[in-house]
Amino acid sequence: MQADKVKLLPDPSGGSIESLVVTFAGVSSNNELSSQYSVRGGSYDENIIYVNGIEVFRPLLIRSGQQEGLSFVNPDLTQEVNFSAGGFEARYGDKMSSVLDITYKKPKEFEGSASASLLGGNVSVGSSIGNFTQVTGFRYKSGRSLLGTMDTDAEYDPRFMDLQTYMTYAFSPKWEATFLGNFATNKYRFVPHSRETTFGTIENSQKFTVWFPNSNENDKFQTLFGALTLAYKPNDNTTLGIQASAFDSQEDERYDIAGEYWLNDGSSDDSALDAGSSALSVGRYQEHARNRLHSNIMNVGHYGSARLLNNTIKWGAQVQMERISDKIVEWEKRDSSGYSLPHTGDGVNLFSNLYSQNKLESTRLSAYVQDAFKFRTKQGLFNVTGGIRGSYWSYNKEFIFSPRVSVGFIPNANQDLTFRLATGLYYQSPFYKELRQVVTDEEGNDIVQLNDQLKSQRSIHFIAGGDYTFRAVDRNFKVTAELYYKKLDNLIPYTVDNVKIRYYGENCAKGYAAGLDVKFFGEFVPGTDSWISFSLMKSEQTIRETTKAPLPNSPGYNIGLFFQDYFPGYKRVQLNLKGVLSGGLPVTIPNKGYEDGYFRTPAYKRVDMGISYQLIEEDDLIRNRGFFRYLKNAWLGLDVFNLFDMKNVNSYYWITRSDNNQFAVPNYLTGRQINVRLLIDF
């Protein structure tokens, strides 16, 4: 995928590569406020992202899309995007689901762009002077207007900024140094006043009303990232390099939310509510958190490649050191109808609490080697890539080995066809979040401990697919289809609330995911690229040999659409349309697992539309005058987010009455929103 497709894309996240990835076959997302995505039933933690061959990381404490801010990948700096939904090569790291491989630009001349909208703005500058190139971008995002379309009446003050640069310097034709740097800060301030949510059916409508006295939330996430690469090319067929990178994240989450709520018959009037005659539940709650996490990840490694006849051999090795300190203090108090919950008759109890004070210091070693070669027979051209990857983690003292192989075939009888087979053993070594295991002490407090016996999750991929390229009505089209089956074991089950993942902290599940992904790509309109993707999936996990449930991120079906159009004979006016329809996801009761049952959210349905008018293009005569001579292009755009104002749900607020009956109140995502933006290339 070429990154320039993102420029005019209507995107409530402020313009991200991931917002286009979610329209790919096998990829799903159910939250427009987040850049997180799921691939073939896996969690976002199972996806790996590389920028110019360097793995990038993200904060760990984020629990909602409102807090998340900007994706690491800056589209203005991006040259090319490659994505694999499974069966990927051994050179890619130890993840079970997918790879997003980003290549940043190396400008050949001065270039730049700037944009501004109701959601924020960004500016980027690239240049090439002698043997030195650089591309630098600054982004600012404020989602205040977008969050204002949600059910909660509040003072929203989300501010997200990042500064990113990619520099290269060629000492000689054989030696080159590159540097990738990033500084990002996310600040989220939230002062709620009231909330009113109506849900249910016409026959059984219910209304949830909350008043928030003296409530607030203040979160801050700050990250620093730097990577230095030195590459040596002794000849045209060989490349050798060393890489070193460091990632540092300071995360602080602080909130005190107190609410008084009523749940009543949605058809009743306010007088009935005041009298309490139709109240299904009345209560109060208070949520408190003081959470801090500091993570520091450093690594150094070597990589290389060599071409020998029809073979391309690649290899690499890396040492990674991790230091993480975590302090969690969370508790929640609730009362319903004057009774403290849980109501035991023995005093006042907390509804839930969670405490943690842990430190982790560990070292990971990893290495890989792979070979890609081609050969031709009477039947056609074969492309084979095979390799093996191994790693060791000092914390759980585990060695893992991951063989992977893929075969591509282009028949001589019809070179518009391509067939693919891929299989491999994909391990995912635990990171800090997976290690956290909640245990209850004698006083009923939930304490987070780290499980040093936790082992890597394993997925065996079996993939068969193909492409068919053809021309119709003098335009190019391509159909891609893949069947896949993933055998999963040693799983660490988890539950999802908004974007927060809470793991069981133990290897106690096994399962599978199987499905079909189809993508139809081509010039639906002459001179433009559009596509529609369709996915069907079936998944199941068995927890502790007794409980069967779908994988938490398995929607069952998913349809993604990206469509470009323009007025016939007048390309200055362009339309960009993005649509997603995804099946509901399984939901569990908070602080409970699938053993206590689950249900599915409604389907996620969303269409975003953008109309752009090109104010200035390269051939315009106005570019010969004054300031305009420095401009290449200028676009004025109008976006309509959530065009049909569909109410989507990705989490619930749970009400517990004094008799322990529970109600799930949907937390609706954003409604229809208008955005105006200006984009300039210079």
C-alpha cells in the first residue's frame, strides 16, 4: 500500500496508517478512537510493527481509546506500507498474528506538507543535502470536539503531541548511518458532569442517568524512542549492519470518579424518576486509581543479507534488556438502595480493588536465518522462503524455536494467477502484561503478582491462498483469497474492556481460529484505487479443560471498504469513503472470566466520508505568483464522521443491585461529527 492514500482519508483518529489497515481482509476494529486492530481473532498485543526494520513499542496502561492519542507511525513520513496477516517470514519477531512493516522516506529534494483541522494539525519537512537526508514531522491532536458527541456531558481536554525524525548519512557508497527518533506526550483530562444513556428495545427501553459531583481524571503518557543503524555494503550483493535502540515510557493514570445513578424505565417521564416509582436500580459509586508504570527497553543487534545465485539469505541476532516498574492502586466502592456492595451484613466492603508493586528486569536473546530462492520448471515459477527463528528469555528461562516456510507458484499456463502456501510455528513470548496474575489475600484484597512460570503462547499457521489479476472495462483489478487455520495452545486467556486487556496470567487454554479472507482490489473508478474485503471466521478456546468460549477478538464476520471517486472530467473534487461492518465481540462480567458466561456486543457499523477540493495543483498559473510559487498542492476538505450516526458499543458499565442482579449499560462510541481540514504540500 502506498502511504499517500491516507492524506485525504476521513479518519477520526487524525489520520493514521492503521485506519486504512482495518479495511484489509482479516483485520477488524471496533473502536474509531483507537489505532489498535485485531487480525484473524488475535489481540492487538499479537501484532508487531516495524519502522525501517526496527520494532516499535507503545504504552501499556492505556485502557480506553480516549486516552490513546497518536499512533507511532507518522503517515507524512511514510513511503511504503507492507502488511502480512499470517504466515510471515522468520526475520519478523515472535508474535502470533501479523506484521506491519513501515518504510520511511529518503527525500531526494526539499519537500514538506502541513495540515490543520478541527482535530488538530501536523507539519513535516524533508530535505536532501549532499550525502545527508532527513524527514521530520510534528503532530498535534485534540479530540475534544469528537468526544463531545458521546453520552457523557463533560469537560474533555485531550492533548496529544509527537515529534519524529528519520535521518540518513552516507559516509561513502559502502557505509551509511541512519537515526530514527520519536518523542510523544499524551495528556488526557476529563471532568464529567452528567450522563444519560437510553438503551434496549422499543418494547423494553431503559434509561441510565448519572450525576458526577467533584469527579476528574488526569492521565499522562510520555515516551522517548531512539534507534541508530550503521550499514555496510561491501558489494552489490551483500549488506551488513548493526542496530541499537532504546525505548522509555513514563505512564501516570490518576482518577477519582464519583457518581449517583438511576436506572429506570426509558418510557417514564422525569416526575416518575423523581418519585422513584419506575427505578430499576438506584445507587452510588466511587472509582479511584493512582497507577504508575515506567518501562525501559534497550536492544542491540546485527543483521545481514547476501544474494547467491538465485538465493537471498538473511540473518540476524539481537540482545534486548527490559526494565519495568509498576505500581497500581485501584479501588471501587458501590452502594445500591442504601446497601454497600457486596452486601454481606458484616460491614462496609469495597466492590473491587487491585494493588501492585512489581519490578521486572530481564534479558531476551533472539536470532534468525532464512533463505529465499526461485526456480522454474515446465509448470511455472516457484518462490520458496524458509527459515528458523530462536529466542531465549532469562525471566522464565525458556528457549523457543520457530521454523517457517512459504511457497509461491505462478503457472506458465496463466501468469495472471498466483498460488501460495505457508505454514510455521509461531511463538509469542510473554511481555509484562501477560505476566500479571491476580491473587486474593486473606482479607479479600486483589494483589498482582508476576508469574515466572509463564510460558510462550504457540500458534501453528496453515495458509492456502491465491491472487488473480485481470482487466475489465480497460481497468486493472485483482482478487485475493486466503483460507487459514491456526492451531493454538499454551494460550493465556484474557478479557477486554474498551481497549484494556486483562490476562489470566497463566497458560490454561487451547483453541483454534479458522476462516476465509477475500479482497477485491482495483480501479472501481478509472485512475483510482479502491477495494472491498470480506472475512468469515470461526474460533474457539477451551479454558482449564472445561469452559468453551470464542476468542475475545473474533467477530465472526467482517466487511471493509475503501472507495475513491471524483467528478467526471473534473478531478479537483474527490470523494473518499471508508466503511466497516464487523460482528459483535464476546463480553464478560468485570473481574470475572468466561467461566461465568459471556454475551456478544452488537455489530460495529460505521461509514466515514470525506469530500476534498483541490485549491491549487502543480499546473495552475497561480503558482507563478508570489507566495504561491512555493506550493505544490492545496486541498480543502469536509469530513463527515459516522455518516449515518450509528450507535456503536465496545464496552459496558455494569450496575449491581443489592440483590446481586446485574444490568449491562452500553457505553456508546462517538456520533456523527463534521470536520473541516486544509492540506498543503510544498
